[in-house]
Amino acid sequence: MERSLLLPISAPKLPEGFILRQVEAQQDAEAWVEMFNESFIDHWNHQELTAERYQYYVTQLHYKPELDLIALAADGTFVALCEGSINPEANQRSGRNEGWIDALGTRRSFRKKGLGRAMLLAAIQKLQAAGVDSVRLCVDSENPSGALQLYESVGFRKVHTNISFVVGC
């Protein structure tokens, strides 16, 4: 899916009692990984992430901590995440100026409160501030959490469709 950043972007509105901040990868790794795994446990083809894999990921060339956002509950619990990225080499090859939403997730017990929308809009604003013209993401159209409807409601449109066929044992 894709959304132009030349169109207006609604202001993110976190529910009362929650705060949004940038991830601090070294100190947040364990809590971030726990939140990620709980957020995606019911997602098709989910595979548990480890703190070691996360630590490796945040050392990669294109990782930008300012695009890695989390929401915290009043008690400090990590409840939602949204991570964006920009790959200048891929943009140069494609002739595009785009960013990506790589992950957006909310713990099950905190869903349907508006956290996902707020996180997504905050990340879109960060990508816009970084100078990209559009933002892309991939989504399972049969995601049980309603992600497709969320993305469409903030202006994303379908640009490609992939169909996976899996043969069971």
C-alpha cells in the first residue's frame, strides 16, 4: 500500500494516559521484543523475535532511531510500536523518494483504543519531516486486527497484491 505525503496528514492523538517516544535500542531491547512478539502472535507466519536479532537490526546502516517509535502506558508498559525506514540506495535505484512503515503493532489487551492510528500518524509525520514524498507498507489483507481498514482510513491505497499459497502437511 502507498500514501502520498503531499496530502494533509491528521495529527496523531494518543489516548489519555499514554505517551509516545523514540526507542532507546540498548535499554529498551528486552521490553520492545516482548511487546513485538505479543503484538504479532496472531499474525500469519509470525516467528518469535529475539533480543539478539533486534540488537543486530538496530546496528544496520539504514536504521534510524528517530523513526522507531513506541507508546507506553502510565505504568511504563510498552503497548504499541511503529517503525519507519528510508533506504536511500533503493530510492536511487527506483527513482522514487519513499519511506516505509516496516512494523506497526499493538499488544492485544491495548487494541481498539486508537493507539495504532496515533502511532501510524506519528510515524508518517516523521517520514514527511525526513523529506520523503510517499510512504509504503505491506499488510496481510486478512489480518484479524483490522489493519487494512486502518491503513485505508488514513489515506493508503493498494498498489500491489501478492497471493501466498501454502501447502500443509
